[in-house]
Amino acid sequence: MPKRILQGVVTSDKNEQTITVLVERRFKHPLLQKTVRKSKKYRAHDAENKFKVGDAVRIEECAPISKSKRWTVVTDAQA
């Protein structure tokens, strides 16, 4: 099964080797047909501490690294 890759914006980089990424998804409501925005925060592993707040990044699923980290940073979203 392929690993999921999500794109989002870094909202926190205070922890060592960890960033918090806010991923937003948009979809049409099934009944009202209105575009709905939902967001979710993911904790991702950033080994070199190179990403800062406001950076757009891509994260990929991985094996559990800690209690809350199941994602790792792949690259900048622009690259």
C-alpha cells in the first residue's frame, strides 16, 4: 500500500526534531453543495530542525517514531 503524502504549513517548531503541520482539505458538502474547509494538525519528524513556522512542507506517513509522531517531512512544498 502506498504511503500518504500531505501538504501543509508549519505552525510550531518549538520541540526538538518535531514540527506541527496544519493540513487543510476542501470538499463539497454532500447535501448543501457548499465548499467546506476542514483542517487537522499532524506532528512530523524533522531530523535537522530546518523548517520554521510558516514554511509550506510535504509530510509522508511512516512507522511510529514516538507516541504522537507517525509522519516525517519529505521536502519543501515548492520543490
